Amino acid sequence: MNELDFSGRQVLVVGGSSGIGNGIAQAFRAKGARVAVCGTRESAADYSPDEGSLLDGLDYSQLDVSNAQAIESFQPSFTKLDVLVLAQGAVIYRRGEFEMDGFRRVVEINLMSLMACATKFHAMLSASKGALIIVSSTAAYHSTMGNPAYNASKTGAVGLTRTLGEAWAGDGIRVNGIAPGLVDTKMTKATTANPKRLEGALERIPLKRLGTPADMAGAALFLASPLATYVIGQTIVVDGGLIL
């Protein structure tokens, strides 16, 4: 038996249009799952190939997770759900998160929408005895001086993962999370596109390289698989040793 065979399983990756979410979506598709992804743009064609591969076997829907009403009224293209991955995320640089509008927007996307999406699909996950995977960040474990909303929301995501893990275990839903370190995506360009910052970052990572969306996908496949049937409420740090 291959525990990482997801044939016949339905997966939804919110925030699966690019970056880490797209890497996770592609990994589930490669293991046989039917995979739906949500992104903010109107159609899959609105994403450039370097943002993530969407046209290849993924079912795309538009969903603005900063809008609670949009989540509530979202109509999925599937009738059963085995794995829900919440990989949505936002960050505002240049001290934008010290302004209350910026702070609220980031918290709305990075934390409030996690609960909204989780409760939206609770019944479907309970029916399938499925898995919920919340993508947070290693920022939850240390200060990120210029980004108070990002930090607070990702710290909150780890707490939510723990709490829903306990609260929903009795419903047959296994809730766990992944805390990525520095992964090369469009959200981290402020660091990765700046040679001096990149050099400093790599210096702090024992593996001496950036993470990839595929690195994160390995942890997601494990958490959603029968290999992790006794794992509840945990957030796995996948960071090349960054926070050691």
C-alpha cells in the first residue's frame, strides 16, 4: 500500500494560485488527487507561468478571502472534500502594517479568513474524516520588526491550528499546520531579490539554501496521509534550520 497515493481524493488549496500554495497543489495532483485551487484573480489565465502552474490539471476558482461574505457564498465545484489546505497570505512592507488599515487587512487575510474557510468546509471534512492543513510561518516563533500584523496573524494561525486540532478531533477531522521558513516566492522578494539581504538570510540557514514550494509540499502530503493519523494540532516547522 502506498500511503502517499491520493487517487480518488478531493483536495482544495485556498491560496493555491502561486507560491507555496501552488507547490502544494501540484504535489497533491502528482499523487493522483483531484485538486481545486482558489486565487484572487478572475481566471487561471490571469497568472503568469512563473507565478505557478494553474492550467495543468488544477480546477481554478476566484475567491477573495479578505471578503468574509465572499467566503460564505463561495460555491465549490465538488461535493466531497478530503483535504483542505489554507495557504492564503498577505504582507505589507515599508511600515504599512503600522497603519491600522494595513494591520487590519493583513490580519483579515492571514487569520480571520482561516477560521472562515475552516468553518465553511467543516461539514464536508467531517463527512470524509478529512484533514485540514494551515500554513503559518516561522515568523510565529520570533519577532519580525517591520511586520507586526504578519507576525501577530501567523502566531495566531499556530494557536488556531492547536485549538481546532483539539476541538475537531472528535468530528474526525485532523487539523495540523506547516510553518515555512524563507521560501523563494513573490512574497519574499523583498529579501530574495536583494543580494545583501539574501546573503545575510542564507548565513542564518544551516542548509544554506532557500526553501522551495516543493519542500513545503512534502510536509503537507505527510500530514494529509495515513502516515500522520495520530498527529493532531501540530505545526511542523519546515525551514532548513532557520530558527534553530
